[in-house]
Amino acid sequence: MASHHHRLHFSQLLFISSFLFFGLYVCFLPSPVAAQCKNPPVIFNFGDSNSDTGGLFAGLGFPVDLPNGRAFFGRSTGRLSDGRLLIDFLCQSLNASLLSPYLDSLSESKFNNGANFAVVGSSTLPKYVPFSLNIQVMQFLHFKARTLELVTAGSGNFIDDEGFRNALYMTDIGQNDLADSFSKNLTYIEVIKRIPSVISEIKNAVKTLYDHGGRKFWIHNTGPLGCLPQKLSLIQLLQKKDLDTYGCISSYNAAVRLFNEALLHLCQKMKSELKDATIVHVDIFSIKYDLIANSTKYGFSNPLMACCGFGGPPYNYNIQVTCGHQGCPVCAEGSKSISWDGIHYTEAANAMIASKVLSMAYSTPRTPFDFFCRS
Ligand SMILES: *[C@@H]1O[C@H](CO)[C@@H](O)[C@H](O)[C@H]1NC(C)=O
Ligand SMILES: *[C@@H]1O[C@H](CO)[C@@H](O)[C@H](O)[C@H]1NC(C)=O
Ligand SMILES: *[C@@H]1O[C@H](CO)[C@@H](O)[C@H](O)[C@H]1NC(C)=O
């Protein structure tokens, strides 16, 4: 068995090194790591645009046009990226199919592999507006009740009780709570005062899922908001001089760090309170900040400049002419960019982020991802 492990490890390394030198070709590789599960788990995801696989499109009819999707799907799927998102790579690494948005009434999967409740723009608060985390969880509860009714009625291939119990429940939310506070011109102190109520919403969500039988949780923290070209271009207008060594907005990232510390603390607390639960916290911030700070090492250039955007250096972002709008320029090689549209990451960056997530180095507690395979 040791040799088997060794082989896997080696091919992972091989992927990473070939990625470093031939970053351009990453879009032709199926996944940064081999599929790990013989039987993939059912997966449910809750969150915002970082993990929305088409929910905004399906739920509100909001158009998301090409060049979104150009590097992998060859068409727009509603994902805000040129290709796959981190969650797509994570699904693939479990040998699971990509998740359909819950609101996609024409889903081919019929949701027998799970569902994605994440929608672009979602935050935890306010609590009762579409599609806050609370509403996403209520949608899940409806989905679960209805699915089990159908199972009881014997009508076809739906997730059963065991499927829900052994499912992987993922969340990636909080970024918009912080971003919205800053864009409302709240002071730093006012922004960080809101953090406990955001954390409390995430706690409610996990607790509710647990009370309904969920036991396996995978929780992403929030990335470096202050390094997003969108934020940088807007703050430039305000003539703020608040940039760190890498050119990111210090106060934004400081607030994110405080949020992330509180989230880690919450995860550890819940792990001792919720019997039999596995709760893994993943430090997305460190992965993305490293990618930006050391971009050259990873084969990327201009880490603070959007590939798809308008206005040229330093950020190539203009809020009037954003990616997907007619006439918005797009760079030739998305595989060299970290930022796709000024807010979201490229497929190439997401592939690199996924390989770091799967390395376990950023997980607390360190948990191999194949832990989530269905036995
Ligand atoms: C992944 O799933 C496919 C199709 O269900 C299966 O043939 C394959 O053996 C699985 N991979 C692993 C590593 O188990
Ligand atoms: C925030 O402040 C800037 C500059 O003073 C102003 O242009 C903008 O309209 C303000 N935004 C809000 C939401 O109040
Ligand atoms: C950049 O890479 C170096 C060397 O691997 C590492 O020590 C450092 O922490 C990285 N920077 C950031 C901001 O992650």
C-alpha cells in the first residue's frame, strides 16, 4: 500500500511541476489530482460566487455570457470564471460529477449527486433576502424533505437517508458580508464589529444541517478581499494610501483575517460541541495570498490585473465595462492571469488553489479529502 501512496504523491508532484513550467496547458488537464473515490459522496454546497456553478443564471435569469467559460466549457455555464471553480476541481477529485445549481430545473443530474445552493452575491446577512446563507439552508431543508418523500414513494433514483447522512456539506461564504460593509463606507471598526453576527449565521447554518443529520463539513474561509482588482480600482478613486508590500489593501485584508480567525475558532468549538461531526476548516486566504505574493513562482503575471476587463494597467477594471458585457476586452492567455474578471479567479488559478487545498497543508484538522468518499 505504501508504494501506491508513493505513486499518487509522485503524480501529484509531477502535475504541479508541469503546471509551473507549462501553465498554459493546464486547461487541457482534466483535474489537478486523480479521482480518489470508488464511490463518490453526495455533495451539498452553500455559498457565494466563489462556488456558484450557475445559480444566479438559473435562479434570476441573470445573463452570464462568454468569455466566461471559454477555457474549459467552451460556453457560459453561469460560473464567473473562464473555466472551472475550486468546487469543480474538488468534485472531480472525489470522482463526483460537477454540481448543478439547486434552482436549475433542467438539471441532467436530477440532483442524485447532490446540489449547489450557492448564488453569486450571497452573504449571511441580511438573513431573509435571496439568497442569504439562511435561505440556502431553508432551500436545502425543503429539498431534503421532498427528496425523502419521493424515495418513500419509490419513484426513482433519488438521494436516500444514508446519502444525506454521509454527504459532504461544504460552505464558502462571508466575503460579501465584508465587501458590502466596506462598500457602504463603514469604518474599519464598524466593519469588524459586524463579524460576530456573520460568524453566528454560519454557526446556525452548520448547526441546522447537523440537526438534520449532516455529519461531514468542509468550511472555506475567505480570501484576500484587499487584493481584488475591483476593490483596488475603486479605492484608487478614493485616493486611499493603504497598500501592503504586494499592493493589496491592508485594512480590507486585516478585516478578512479577523473574520477568518473567528471562523477557525468557531469550527474548533463546533467540533467539540457537535458529537460525531467532522468539521474541516480550510485556509483559502493563505493559499490565495501566497499565489498573489509569489505569482511568478506559480507561473502567473500581473496578479492584481484582471484578464477580462477594461482600462488597462494597473488593475484593468472599470465598473462600467465589466467582463461579459459587449465590448469588454479579454486577455489572450487566461492561464497567465490569477484574476479573471477583477473579482473571481481564472481556471488556471483555481486549479492551483485546488491542488493546495488537496495537499492538506491548509486544513484544520489535517484531513485527507478521500475521507469523504462513500464507503
Ligand atoms: C470513478 O468513477 C468511474 C465511473 O463511475 C469508475 O469507473 C472509476 O473506477 C472511478 N474511479 C476510482 C478511482 O474509483
Ligand atoms: C462612499 O464614499 C465615496 C467617497 O466619499 C462616495 O463617492 C460614495 O458615494 C460613498 N458610497 C456610499 C454607499 O455612501
Ligand atoms: C511566498 O513564498 C515564500 C517561499 O515559499 C513563503 O515563505 C512566503 O510565505 C510566501 N508569501 C506569502 C504571502 O504567502
